[in-house]
Amino acid sequence: MKMPTAPQMSAWDAFTISNEPISSVLLMERAAGQCADWLWQKFANTQPYVIFCGNGNNGGDGLVIARMLHEKGANVQVHVLAAASYSADFTINEQRYRSLNHTAYALIDKAHLPAIPQNAVVVDALFGTGLNKPTSGDAAQVIEHINASGATVVAVDVPSGLFVDEPLRNQHAIIKAQYTLKFQAPAYSFMFAESYPYVGDFVLLDIGLHADFEQQLNTTNFYTDVNAARKIYKPRHKFDHKGTFGHALLIAGSEDKAGAAVMSAKAALRSGCGLLSVFIPASERSLLLQTVPEAMFATSAHGTMAGIDLTPFKAAGIGPGLGKSKEVQQALLTLLPQLQLPVVLDADALNIIAEAGAYYLPQQSIITPHVKELERLCGTCTNSIERLEKAKALAAQYQLYVVVKGAHTAVVCPDGEVHFNATGNPGLAKGGSGDVLTGVLTALLAQGYSPKDAAILGVYLHGHAADLALQKQTVETMLASDVVEELAKGFKSFETN
């Protein structure tokens, strides 16, 4: 799914109005109707609704929501920012709302701001995606009043005061919503941890904007949902065999961290590679044999990874639990220049490379650093926005696919594209989750997926399996092995009848 900028969203509205065709008022009716339905399903008539409207089309959305909730029998109050002028669609919907019997409507008096019951649902329809300057004056005062109310806040399209196209950089009055009902496509700013206190949990509402516009939309930011993942996924065919799906190599594990190799190996096999060989210290082979009997052992002429015959393999994953002994460091740095196959680099492999020099990173490889590992490669970052920018620079300089882990894990491509992920939950914030991801990615590479497609699909699948695991576990109790066990259901979600 493409992620449009604020001007592109406005252009998409205009394109829909012109080409569907549909009037702007009816399009507003359709969008606000989706919001009203969501609010009613979530809260019904159990709480009063206090709706704050600005003077533009976001305020018009709020008035349509108010009318629809009122018609359902809800207790609705509407409060409108006083302004010198109002948009045409706002004015039409103001008249429609006020024509109903027993409606509550008032202009906001900054000297006597309206009382907000703590049990209310506040609907923020003050400003939409077109906001391009910090809030101030009466609007800022109203926003701070809402934030201090203790009520549940639901923002329409975007929390008022938050910019769509740039992550939060400076402090000014911004609505702090528990939920944001975003029209059609997510906003770039929603992808960053700094925005979460304002966005809360966002819900995408398909308001039926014209599909042709998205096809011609020029953007470098994308959102990987199930439809995007399904387009990448390659179904299997009747006469396929194990050779069709490649022989994967994992170089992982040490005496202290053999479990990392086990989890990564299980994930690789559950993700569809035809064959898997694991290079692991001899002392840990019995553990791997007992826990993953489907895996084979990779051998080396010299006893180190540098001596592995790479000829049989279609892809490699290196790093989980590897350790940083001098022997391992020397062997890895000898091996990397020899690699002529797709590779995933994680954990200790990245730490070793960070110390030796990023130029050891093979072009077209996938790297999966956590925050500290990424900073060792590209420098300390003060926030997630700066981290993403440095990851983009790293990807471009060394022609890599950088997986920047987070609530919306980003796959950063060498050409500047960024694919933010829709799946995953805090249950993944536990040791072993990265080892599972390495196994998934390595298996996809072995099956012939390009590094870009493997990274995007693998990150989605890993997060989706974690979401499925959460149906049986909690974010506290979920283990990396639970994620492996749900990979099957994850793959089933790509199947179409």
C-alpha cells in the first residue's frame, strides 16, 4: 500500500470526486459514515459523545459524525471553533445537523471552555491532514483542554496538531488520542514511536477513494498489509520438489548460545526452504540433532566457517548466537568477501562487522540490526527519525536492505524506498525473536525471492505469526518458539481460493 503525502491525499480526494464521479459532500458523507459506524460499534450509546469541530472539512466530517450518531440515539454535543469563515462542506453539514430536533451545538468561548465528562468519548475533528503550522491561540487552548479532560479521545483522520508528512520534531499543542481513524492510507508520521502518544492505535478506514489514482501515485513510502504481502508470496505447484526451494545455510550458535541456532533453524524449515544445513560448534551438534532432526550439518575443511564449501547453497543466514571470539571474528571476515550468494546478517555478525568496518557488508545483503546494533554501524541516534535517515544512508552507500526493527519495522531499500510493516506486537520484545526472523528471511532467499521481496514478506510474516501467537499468549508470556509454531497459519493467510 502506498503512503501518500498530505497534498497527495487532497489530490486523491479531488481525483475521486472528478472521476467516480461523486460530490465532495457525498464523499464526506461516506468517510464520516465509516467513522460513525466504528464509533457506534466500539462505544454504542454507553457514553456521551463530545465532538469538537474546526472550520474546515475535518470539522465537516465531525458534523456528519454528530448527525449520524444523533440519529442512532446517542447523546451528542458539538462544539465549534469560532472563525471568520468556514468551508462550503462544513456549512452544508452544519445546517443539516442543526436542522435535527434536540441537537446540542455551540461555538467555543475560550473564556468558558465546555465541560467534558470523564466518561465521554471526545471526537477530535478540529484539523485534518492539511495542517502545515503549529497550533496556537484558541485552537491550542482547546487542544490542551481536551487532553486534560481524562476522557477517551478519538481523532478523525489525524490528531489535530500532528503533521502528516514529518515526524514529531518540536513541541506544540497536539491532541493525545487513544484511537485515530485514518482515511484510506496510513500517514508517514504515524510510523514513529515519538508520534504514538498522540496517534494511539490507528484504524484504517477504506472510504472508497478511486483506485486508479493510487496506481499512478509517486512515493517512496509504503505500508505492507496482507494484500501487499500476498502479491509477493509465490504459491507452490503440484510438481515442485525440495530442490525447487533451495538449500539454505545457517551459520549460528555457540556453546553459550546454541538455542539461537535451534530457533533460527526451526524458523527456516517452517518457512519453506527445501533443505537446511547448519554450521554450529561440534559440542552443540547433539542439541541440534535432538531438536531439529530435519536439519543437516554443514562441515568445513578447516573447522571454521571460512572453510565451508558454499557451492550447494542458495542463501545463507549468519549471526544468531555466533559469539565474538577471535576465531569467529577472523573466520567471518575471511568468509564475507567470498560470498556470492544472498545473505542475511544478524546479531554478532553485525557486531563484528561494525568493529571491522561496514565495507565488509556484502552488497544486496539483508541486515537485521536491533537499535544498538544499527547504531554501532551508523552512529548514535537521538530519535527514531534520525535512526531511519541513517539507515537510509547506510542502505544507499553499501547497497543493502536494512531491516529497522520497531513497532512498524521498516525495510529500507538501497533506492530509498521504505516499506513499513503492519504486523507485530510487543510480545516480540524478547530474546530469540530476531533469531526467528533470520531463519524466515534465509529460507525465503533460498527459495528464490529477491532480497527486497524476502525482506518485506519475511518481516510481515514474522509479525503476523506473532499476532497469531498473541491469541494464545500474552505479550508477557509469548516466546520466540510460539512465533515459529504460528508460521503455518501465517502462510495460510496468503492463500486465495
